[in-house]
Amino acid sequence: MKPQSLRRAASAILVAASLVIGGAASAHAADGPQPAAADRQAAAEPVLRDLAAAQGIYYGTAVTASKLNGTYGTITGEQFDSITPGNEMKWGSVEATRGSFTWSGADAVVDFAEAHGQRVRGHTLVWHSQLPDWVSNGTWTADTLRTVMTDHIATEAGRYQGRIDHWDVVNEPFNEDGTRRQSVFQTAIGDSYIADALRAARAADPAAKLYVNDYNVEGVNAKSTALYNLVKSLKEQGVPIDGVGLQAHLILGQVPSTLQANIQRFADLDVDVAITELDIRMTVPPTSAQLAQQKAEYKAVTAACVAVARCEGITVWGFTDSDSWIPDFFDGYGAATPYDENFQPKPAYYGIAEALGWVDDGSPDPVGACAVGYAVQSQWNTGFTAQVTVRNTSTTAISGWRLAWSWPAGQSVTQAWNATVTQSGAAVTAANASYNAAIAPGAAVTFGFNGSWSGGNTAPTAFTLNGTACTMS
């Protein structure tokens, strides 16, 4: 039997067991705050963690510890079987002052994972960024910085010994041309700092799998080849390294054609591979065509991992656009994750599910099945009146609707008619009234509201209807 078949056969047994375990985890999750039933997908919708387990891999998400409650926490616990702290385990977060440690954020992530039957990917022990000033601006000899680095690893990895599945021990050690990044560790210690860090991590937590993680190494190129040569050299030296992380911060239309071949060549070095920080960004506001392409590309990345026996799993770098780093770092880009800002699944979510073996029921693809017109009819001082028209552009009747959007300029709804409108922060949801729940193909419904504004009254640029992205009319 091939290794892939062995993995799948073993996973079938694990999935059968997980149905019992998962039931207990779901019962535990139900003790916390839950969204209204209408806010969640029907029970028949795919569950990514279960589909992934059936393929012998995990499907995870990066999380923000302070948000692990309410709808965000519920979806995290239900849909994913691995979580990565986005920032809470980085050096600057846990040891901002030398010898003084803050563990509250990291503890919250690990505790949440254990309560929901999830593994944890530790991120990250040694990285050139988000370092405290005392490390990045210190005056170091090779020996003194090596001691500081290995002490930090011993303390952090040791604290969570036996509770972390994978550690990103060293993060982003290469430049784009494949040369070593001149971090404080590289310049003070030299090439050996990576091996030193891996050995320290193994001593601190012998059970955790140890990874080197980098970006723009998803396809075969100079940078990924440098990483390949590093792993090969470390293996030849007997340095403990268990895996390679391919971050996969991708741009729509730029998924490498050599992704699967690249995963395979690392696997052939006798190490595991993981897609560790997947998102696929696009210019915003997104069009229906962009969302459809994003679905296909999430599906392709997931399928590439499933196809290689030693690809351990995939982590999306935040599952919802409301918790994505992309808009803050790439002007004009966003919509990079599988869920929109209102926690509604986007087509990308279904693309992932399909790559994991979920079979669609054959209904038409929802992308572009609705069109929304938004118009401010009057505006005064700090108030305004707006009208919204929702048109069913599909060939299937809609029975019950919820239109969601986010305010771009801090507006709020104060009164509404022909719909029930609720707001949480910038996120707004308008639900049908009893008399306008049905929208026939080609037909439209209209509702209106009064709102308040301060400083600006910019119109929303994107709407979703029952989780489907709509075009603007």
C-alpha cells in the first residue's frame, strides 16, 4: 500500500473515533455564547475539520486570542481542528522585557484549543520581526546572543511542552534571492543560529514537530531552492528538523503552477510539509468573477496538499475578512479569507470543502446570484436616509433573506422599515420582514432606513445575501 493510502486508511479509523470525540467538543462549545440560528449555515453545510480528517490532514486557522468568543469563537471551534496564535507567541508579545514573560494571550489560545479538541501550531520562536528592542538593538557577541536565544526557546517551548503539535522554530530566514536574511541572529551568530534554535527546541519539547517557515517559497524558485538546500544540509548534519512551512500569502491569479511539485520535493527529503499561512488577496471591492476565481484557487492549493502524502495540513491566516492583516499592509487589497466580514462563508469556503471531498448538491453556483442598489435619498447634519434594493438575479426563488454589509466610515442605523436591521460595530445585517421574505427570480425587494454619520458618509462597497456576494447595481 502506498504511503498516501496508508494515511487515508488510518485516517478513516480516526474519523470514526472523532465523531464521538467531536460530539463532546461540540457540547462543550455550546456552553459559550452562540449566534442566532439564522446566522449560521444549515447543518448539511460542510465542516472543514471533519472533511480534512477524512483526508488524513488538518485544516486550521490563525486566531486572535481576544476574539475567541461569540460567533468568531464558535466558528473557530466548529470548523477547524488546528489553531495558530497570530501574534500571542511571538517574542515581542511574551518577553518584551528581558526575563519578564507575559503568557495570558498564548495561554488563552492553547486553552481554547484543548477545550475544542484542536491541535496548536506554535508561532514563532525565532524571527527577525516583532522582536523587543532589547533583542533587535542589543550589542551582542555570538555566544551572548546564542544564550539569549536558546534561553528564550527553552522558556517558551518548555512552558507548553506536550501541548504544541508543531513549532515554527525559525521564521523567514531568507531573502528573495535565496541569500540569508541579515537578521540580528544571522549577523551576530552566523549560519549556525538555525541549527542552534532547532536543537534548543528539541530539548525543550521533544514531542513537538519542528519547522522552518518562510513566504514566497510555495513554487520552485531561488528562495524555495535555498530553503530546500538548508533542509537537506540540516538533515545531513543530524539537526532535528521535522518539517517545512510554506506560508502561501498569495495574490489572486498567482498560485504557482509548481506548488504540488515543490511540496513533493521537500517531502522527498523525508520531512513533513504544511501550508501555514494561506490567504489569497484581491483588489477590493471584489467582483463575482474574482470570488469565483478565488474559490478555484483555494481549491487548487488544498488539492495540492491532499495529493502529497507528507503534506500534514493547511492553516488559513485568519478565516474571516474582519480579522485579516491584508488591508492594513496592502493598500487596495483585501477579501483574502474564506469568510466575509460578517462571518458568512464565501465561495472560497466551498472550494476548500470540494478539494477535501465534499460533493456539492448540484445547485447553481451562488456567485452573482443577487444585485444590490444602495442610494442615499437625503442627508443632513449628522443624519441620512438610505434606500436599498435587493434583486434576485438567479433562476431560483429566494425564501427568506439576510443582507449583510460593513460601514466604511463609522455610520450607524437608527431606524428601519421593510426589514429588521441589526448592527454590531461596523457590521450590519438586514433580515426580511414576514411579508417580503420571498424574492422570485428576476424580482426585487426594497427597504429603507435612517442612519447617523460623523465625518463622512461613504457608501458600502460590498454586500452579501445569505452569504453570497452580490454585484452592485
